[in-house]
Amino acid sequence: MNKIFQLFIVIMLIINIQYGYSQYVSDTRQLNESPADYQRIVRYDFKDRDVIGLPGNGSYSGTMTFAPWSDATGGENYQLNFNSDGIFFRQGLSGNAWGNWRNIVIANSSGVIVAEAGAGTLQLKSGDKNHAYMEFYVHSNSPSSRSAWFGYGKANDINLTARNEIPNGNINLITSNGNIGIDTYTPREKLSVNGKIRAHEIKVETSNWPDYVFEEGYPVGKLAELENYIKTHKKLPDMPSAKEVETNGIALGEMVKLQQQKIEELTLHLIEKDKQIIRLKQADEMKTLALSQILERLKKLEKN
């Protein structure tokens, strides 16, 4: 469409230069002529937007029509429409209906480019370079310095890249209470990944770290009670079951915290067991000493 539009504008300029005066604008606001109604003519019309099916707001508009031939053998006829929402384009063969109006993307009075594509798409095609990407330039004091780019950055590239080239600049993905999914259309968390994640380091922020286990009076319980619980439930207290993990997954921060709690409880059990071993060893040493003393006395009695 871009080449057609450029050709259209050039032809309009040539005609105006050739005749040296402004073309007459016909008031055909209530008519929606078909492509066949235009034959070998360039025409300017005042149109009602609703009558010609033009999208957007407002009542009236101006239309430029270029019909290069008298029938379809000469190719399509073309129309440009100018209105308060911008410039629109459509084309059609003589004998057929006009195609849909398409918005020509240009900056509005605020310098903002708006494309009302509806069900359409914005396409970046590679041409003969075999790659396509968008570039962003945000520094007015250095307008030729690229700030970022997004797309397929080199020939035959299979990787879609988003790169912020501003030093220390971030790339942010912000939702309105929504979630982000990688290889999933139904993310259930802020970030849902249907696959494996590899990282040099993962930092999880959490609260209520279980140092309270070492506070005086913490009910660490008895190992016999823990044994009975394990026999009954086939898991440690407070830990999720295998079925719960299969269904809901695990919250990494919460799981690390629970594991730390169990490690600290186990440490208290080990300390208590170590104390018991020391007490038993001391008692055994006292018994050994007492037995040695008895044997020494018996030896003395035998000599007498």
C-alpha cells in the first residue's frame, strides 16, 4: 500500500502543477459510488463519513479519487480520505466493491502515531535483508544515538531480542494485576514458566525466618512423638504431602523456610542427644572408676 500511496500523491501533485489551479470539490456527500462509477478521472469530493462507511468520529470528510482506466483491465481505482481522525485509503476494481478503509499511519497533532488496525496487524517484513526490527531513539540531544531495539537483529536470526542500549537501563514488564507466562497461555502466578529455569543465583525474599526455634521454651518435641507422626502421616510435621506438591507445586521461599525450621529443630535434637551421650559417658566413667577401686581393694585383701 505504501508504494501505491506514494504514486497516488505524485500523480495528484503532477495534475495540480500541470493545470496550475485548485481542483473543484464536488458535494456528493450522500453518494457512495462504486469503483465502476469512476473512469479515467481524478476527482475531489465532499463526503458524509457514514455514507461511505468510514471508521472514526465526525460527520464530514474530503475524498480524492484516482481512476487510471475505464474498466478493470487498467488495474484498480484508489481513494484517499482526509478527516479529523487522519488519512484513510481504500482501493477496488471496476465492477467490484471497494475494499475496506485502512488508516494511513501518521503522527497526530501531539506527535503521537496511532494505528487503528481493528482486527488487522502491524507487520514488519524483512525484504531482502532476512531480518526485521524496530529501533528507538529517545535522546533529543543525541538524536542519532540508538536507545533500544526490538526484533530479529541480524540476517536469518531465530532469536527475538529486546535490548535496552542505555547504560544501566532496565527492561520492565508491568501488568495491571495480571501475570506473565513463558510457553503458557494460562499463567497462574506473576511469572509462570512451562519449562526449566537456569540461573547463576536465585534470591528469594521472605519474612519470619525460623530463628524462633532457638528461643527459650520452643516446643521442639520428643523424637518418639516425631516417629509416631511420621508412621501415621508419612511426612514431617508442617511439610506438604507429595500429593499437595504435585497439585499445587511448592512456594520456594516458604519451602526453604520450612526446611530451615526442620534443620534447626534437628540441631536441637542433636544437641540434646550429644548431652545425653556425654552424661552416659560420664556415668560410665564413674562406674569404671568405682569398679577399679573395688578390684584394688580386693587385691589388697587377698594379700593379707
